[in-house]
Amino acid sequence: MEAAESGRPGPAASSSSSSSSSSSSSSSPPAPAPAAAAAAAEGEKTGPAAAAMRRSERDGGADGRNVGFVLVHAGAGYHSESKAKEYKQVCKKACQKAIEKLQTGALAVDVVAAALIELEDSPFTNAGMGSNLNLSGDIECDASTMDGKSLNFGAVGALRGIKNPILVANKLLSEAQKGKLSAGRIPPCFLVGEGAHKWAVDHGIVPCPPDIMTTKFSLSAFRKNRRKLELAEKVETEMIQTKKRREVTENTNVTASLDTVGAVVVDHEGNVAAAVSSGGLAMKHPGRVGQAAVYGCGCWAENAGGHNVYSTAVSTSGSPFLACEDSVLGGVIVLRCCRCSMDSESALNAPALLVEFLWSHTTESMCVGYMSTQDGKAKTHISRLPPGAVAGQSLAIEGGVCRLRTSVN
């Protein structure tokens, strides 16, 4: 898919307004769950300031039924120019893995898990391998996934010793779809801590030594943060410039880190799914469960039906729901789709799947990747706030449109 000129907004953001600048003074965070698409669209329509929308349409000829589309992100936060290639590469690999699964006919809920595994395996993301360390120097991960077809949800929180936490979340979802357990027990959909680890091992997911998940980068960051924490506590004890030093420490931690990774997918049947995975906040208290594992907060997916004209999938990153914070930092990716007809002048008048997608963030940057089954390669992009924009008080929005041709019945 090729992005068209800026200033031509796609319907993923708004159907009537034109693009303006790419930031605003509004401190409103990306909205949660299914409301995220509407909130992001409203931000564009009322003109708080949004990045130039990219329109990308491809009417290419898929010669089979196994069409689909994937949008991923490697976390909202700060992506240094020196590592831009690595961030884009992991998004590219996640897209390619998802497309490979879609082309075999896999359904969205399994495809989105495959994309997340690639993101978790990268040492450059705060998920799975190389996640942030907590106060005790351990890695505890959160992850969740949702199937738009069944509305089933699976999640794990504060999980240790599992290389790919999304596998456990996906397994919880699939096991719940099998129905009740013996004696009429309700199967779990959300497990945390030791219980989550034991359930994972009992269901065939191979554990890994915790030290394998720690990278040189995450260990270095932990040691640096621990020194800052010790200094802050010493300053507080001495009652010398406590507030000023705490603010400096917090700002330093925020701008130097990434957060939750995620993906949204639509498959050849029009089913949507979403997933998120995160190592959580650096230096968090052991046992803390973040938004990535919380229902209706980390991700959302819902197929069209009833009054819903569009199927919608959402994946968030950061902490957009901490109302007590002055500067709310976070990001979101949104996908919605519907069935439509191709150009009426076409002799075949083949059915099509219209996919609208966008990403939005209040952080300094956000790395995304997207690809359809009709594309030869993934498109990757690091979205950044414009010069002069203030992270936490400005908003960037970009997106596009993809039209997938399905086979003629």
C-alpha cells in the first residue's frame, strides 16, 4: 500500500474534515476500548490538531479467498533515531508473520497472537524478552487478547518465567471457548502470578528461566533506575528540593522508555481480533498488573452485527487512563472494516473488504507497521510529534484506507 499525499484524510479519521497540523494543546488521551476509534475521529473532526492523514488504497487482485490485513505497533514512547531501523524491522517481521498465517486461512484471533510473538521476541520492545524489570529486578509481564467473533477474552498479569505471555492469554481464550469444565466449573479467562504460570505449564506452554528474558539493555536500565530511585529517596529523607528532583526523575524515565506492544487483525471472513503485551512500568512494585491485562482497557475487538455496521479492533499502549496525571502519555491503533462492493463499473463487481485504520499517540513517537495479503512487503513508519509539540499535551493522528478484493462466488 502506498500512502497518498498528506492533507487527504481517510475515513478512518473523519469523513468530512481536512487535515491540519499534527499536534494540539489538548491533553485528552487516546480513548479506551471500542470508543477509541470514535474519540480519535472526533479529535480530527473538531480540529484539535492531527497529523496529516495518509490514504492508502489498493484494489489489487487477490486470486484466493484468504485476504486480510494487520496493523501492529512496537510501543508508544520515545524511539531514538539510532535504533529506528531495529524498531521498524520488528514491526515488519510481525506483519509478515501475520500475513503468512492469513494466507493459510488462519482466523484473526490466532493471527494476532502470531504477530505479538514476533514483537515479544524482540529485545527492543517492552514485552516478553527484554521487558522492564520491577523493583526486585524481576520481569513480570501482562498480556491480553480478544476475539471479535465470539467476544471471548483471555489475559494474564504479573506473569513470570514464560517467554511469550500472549501464548498463555490466547490459550486461555481458546480453552474458554470449549465450554464448562468438570462439575460445571467456569473456565478462567484472566489469571495472574503463580497461578497463571502453573496453568500455562499444565497446558503445554514451555517455561523459561527468568534470566533468559533479561537483556543487557533492560539490566542496564534497571541499574540506572535503581540509582535514581536511591538518590530520590535520599533527597526525600533529607527534605532538600524533593519535589523538583522527583519531577526530573519521572520525566527522565518517561521519555527514555517504550510501553505496551500490540496488533489488530481482520481475516478473510471479516473477523477482527486485537492483542497487547507489556513488561509494565520500570521499577514497578512486584505483582502490579497493568492496563495491558485489563478487560476493555488494553484491547478490544468486536465483529459487525446488530446496530454495529463496522467490525472494530483496538489496541492501546501507555497509560492513557491515569486521570490524576497532568501529562497523560499513551497511544492507540484502531482498525474498522465492512463488506462493500467494488467499483460499480467493474464487469465482475467483485465483493471487497474495506479496511480503515489509524494510529494516534500523545508520546514523543510511536512505531507502527501494516500490511495486507495483497502487498509485497510491509509498510513501517515512526510517527513523531512535530517540533515544539509537548508530549502528554499534544496529539498525533495518522492512518489510511485499504480495499481488499475477495473471490467471486
